[in-house]
Amino acid sequence: MKNIVIGRYIPGNSFLYSLDPRTKILALLILMIGVFVIDHIMHMVYAIAIIFLVLLLGKISIKRIYLGLRPLLFLLIFTFTFQIIFNRHGELLFEETLYYSPVSIALAAAIGIFWFFTKRFIKFRLLYFLMTLLAIGTVLSLTLFPGTFATGRFAVYEEGLFMALFIMLRLIIIVTLSTMLTMTTKPTDLNLGLEQILAPLKILRINAEEIAMIISISLRYIPTLLDEANKIMLAQASRGVDFEEGKMKEKVVQIVSLLVPMFIISFKRSDDLANAMEARSFAPGRPRTRLHVLTWKRLDSCVLALSFLLLVTAILSRVLL
Amino acid sequence: MAIKFERVSFQYTSMDNKGYLALADINLSINKTGEFITLIGETGSGKSTLAQHMNALLQPTEGRVHIFGITVDDKTKKQRKIKLNPIRKQVGLVFQFPEYQLFEETVEKDIMFGPKNFGVSTEEAAKRAEKMIEVVGLDASYLKRSPFNLSGGEKKRVSIAGILAMEPDILILDEPTSGLDPIGRNALLDVFYNIHTELDKTVIIITHDMNTVYEYAKRVMVMREGVLVYDGDPVALFSKSNIDRWNLDVPDILGLTRDLEAKFDYKFTEPPRSRKALFKALEGMLK
């Protein structure tokens, strides 16, 4: 649980850190709209090049971004294969007939099982997974085995390949952008920025300050609750709960033994917090002064203007090209 | 030797990779039977971390811990060859806050949870629950109540009963008497002492109360900033130089006997360690 990179602030110093959080939030929104406007794969490649440039200028290590992307790897692979298999437009790039016979299916299944049991010993799991898929595909495309009862067709079309790459790049860009925001902005600053951006919603009788307070309290309590969960797990482990092993039926009891104390402790904590806030005269909706006041600098205007420029370029590229 | 620490160090990992050294080069050994140990030290000195090493909840980052013939080191968890669960049946650890472990609908079910995890039959576990609830000073009427409607002290007793019902060979208690009234505190300490004397089991108590140390313990360990600075006789611990060096409180009885000795210019042949022993010694003094 300690290795979650998404949404975590990592201290550093570069121009991204000195930007006003409002700028970063707005720029993120503008750039995201821009990414959705783009409809050509080459433009997407330009976009990713620009993101790379920003990463370099902002002194953010690519490795951290990769770690942030890793939880999404499954989603990326899924959309990629989905597009490749089902999108049948454009020119045919690759075709292979698959022969289903008892022997070939058994062999493919054997490779799959072998992969399942050996994957934990291999360092490059993704590569290993792809190689396994390739091996299964090769086995199925061989005509050696007798008793073929059905044939299938595996084909890759130009459009499918492009769309697959296109969607993958888009996802990567969006996640990278948001990781950049959360990585370089302290949660408290992020929250303050969000609050001020949402302040105009007062016209709609939505109190941005309250929402911001709710968000900041929730963010504040994530590490605390993780810590509590860890303590509960230790306490239950000393009563013989084996969180790492155990059968499915035991797993249910294990989760209950973790969740019930978790709920009780959270309720108790929120009660305590409410009392502590009231004891310090907190009243929702009353005007309050701030410890940190956001300042808008020239750099912020520049970054916002540049982001707008990129959005306009994206729109123009779509309309004109 | 039931538990043996060999040059054990433990470092907590933190976000910025600057680990926090909670235990530094600890060597100790604990017998399976006949020991009554208190573990003292300031908050944050590593007492609880040390206790969690004794039933393999934590694994040392350096060195080895031998627990009932099983060797635990930094690679144990990765290799997954050794099952750590059986260790927890033999070395029972009661955590400081009962809120972290109570979760069943009734007190009875909660006490039965531990034993059942270690393969004890439901009937046997129910029998143990009935017995242990009495041992910790509550009565059988508590068994059908919800553990969440109890007072702090009662929750504490239920959580202790939950570990006792596992019938561990060694019992470790992390501040078992914090949050209890003085009468309940003494009653519970007597319970642990009885478990120790009657069943000849080793009991380890983490505490801040020097009276407990002085009155009950046969052996005391002092932790200070992750280092085990003292391991031995409680009477010798409270010598003048040690008290100054480690900022210890003087136990009430010891303070009283020292004052008496100074005031009446008398020397107790054997310094009394409990109220009872003090009265007895006073009798001799008055004669």
C-alpha cells in the first residue's frame, strides 16, 4: 500500500513547484480538453513530445511517471487488444488463420498455465506476458495437429492499429498530466486552489469552501487510516488471521475482521475531530482568514497563456487539417 | 530457549527512503517457562516494535530472531517457505488498544475467534471463552453482549481474554493496565501473575508503571532509543545511578523504604517489594 504513486506529492524544486495551484488546475483542464480535441495520431505524437519537454523542464523523473502509469497497465493493454481485434476498418495489415484442434488448444492452455505459475519468478512480467500470448498465437496458427474442428481468423487492420495506439497515447497523456499536478502540488495547496476556482459557484448556492474542507479532511485522513488499517491487521494477525494466505472462505472473515474495527475507529475519529473543530470555534460558512495566501505571478500568466495557445492549436489542427 | 534475538535491528521504511531505526542491535533470550518480565522505556523507545518481533508480526531488517525453533530474518517473508502463523499461537500478543481487534457481534464470538483460527473446535472454543471471561474478572453475563457497548476497561479485558483463549505458551501484553482504575489494575496484574505461577508460563508486560516492575517482575528490560540498555534484576535497576541515568520513576514502595531507612537509621535485610512485604518488615523493625 505504500507504493501508490498516483496522487502523491513528492517534494522538489522546479518551475512546476513554484506555480500557483490555480494555474496548474486550470492548465490541466485546458490541456485535457486539448488532448480530447486532437483527432489525428501524428498530432497526438506531437502532444506527447510536448509533455516530455514539460517533464524535462519541470525536472520530473520519467521513472516516477512510469510508476504512476503502472496501475493502469491493465487498462492500457485491454483497450489496445480490444481495438486491434475488433476494429476492422482500413487496410489489412496482417492476417493469420487459427486452427482449433484438441491438441493445439490443450497446448495453448498448457502454456497459459505455465505462465500463470512461473510469472512470479520473472522480473519483466509484461514482456513475459506478451511473449506468452505470442507463443499461444503461434501454437494455434500451426497446421501440424490433426483433428481440426474449427478455424478462426486473426487479422489486424490499419485503422485498428492506429486507433489502439491513439487511445493508448491519449490515456497516457491524461494520466501523466494529472500525475504532474498532484506530484508537484501539496494537497493543501491543491485544495486551496480548487476552493478558489470553485468560489464563483456561490451563485448556484454551492459552498465551495465546505466542499474544499471535506476534500482536505479526507485527504488528510488517508495516511492515518492506512496506518490504522496496518495496526488492525497486526492485531488480527496475532489472533491467527493470515492475511497473506488462506482460502476464499477464510478471506471473507479476514476482511470482516479488518473492516469492522476500521469503521468503528473512523466513526470515533470523525466524532473526535468534529469536537476538536467545534472547541476551536469552527463554524461552517463563516469567513475565515488564511495562513497561506495564494499569489499570482507573471509565470502563472505565461503558463496559462501557453496552455491556451496549445488548446487553440489543437482546435485549429482539427478544423483545418 | 524459546525466543532468542541475535543482533536484531529494525528500520521502519518511510516515504523519503530515510528509514527510522526503531531497534538497534538487540541481543536477548527468553525462556519458555518461569519468567515474568517487564519491558519499560519512554514512548517511542521501541518497546512495542520489540514485542512485535517476538511473535514475528515484524521481521528484523538485520539479524535473526529464533522463536520456538523457527528462524525469522529479513528474507523470511519473501521466501514464503516458513509459515509464521503457528508462531502466533505459541506467543500470544495483546495489543494496547482493544479497538483494533474487537469486531464480532458478541463478546463470546470475539473470544472464540482466535482459538478457532488455530483449529480449535467450536465447542472447545466456547468452553475456553466461558473460562477466560472469568479469568479476566468479568462474569458470564458479558458473553452475550456486544463488544462495542462495553467500557474501555471491559473492552481491554475482553481483548486479553481473546488472546488467553488461544492458550499461548508465552504471553506478551502491551500496556495491559493503561486506562484501568487502580483496583481493576491490581486485579488484572494478579491474573497475569497467577497465569505465570500456576501454569508456569512466561509473561512479558510492557508498562510505564514502576510499581508493577518492582512488585511483580523477576526480570526487567529497559529500552532507550531503540537500544536495550538494561536487562536483569529489577532491584538492581533502581539503584541511584541508574535512576538518574535513565530518568526512571522510583517505585512507591522503594521510595518509602528508602525514606524509612534514612529517617530511622535502619537497614532492611532484604528490601521489601510489595506492601505486604513492607508491613512484615516493619513488624520486625518495631520489635
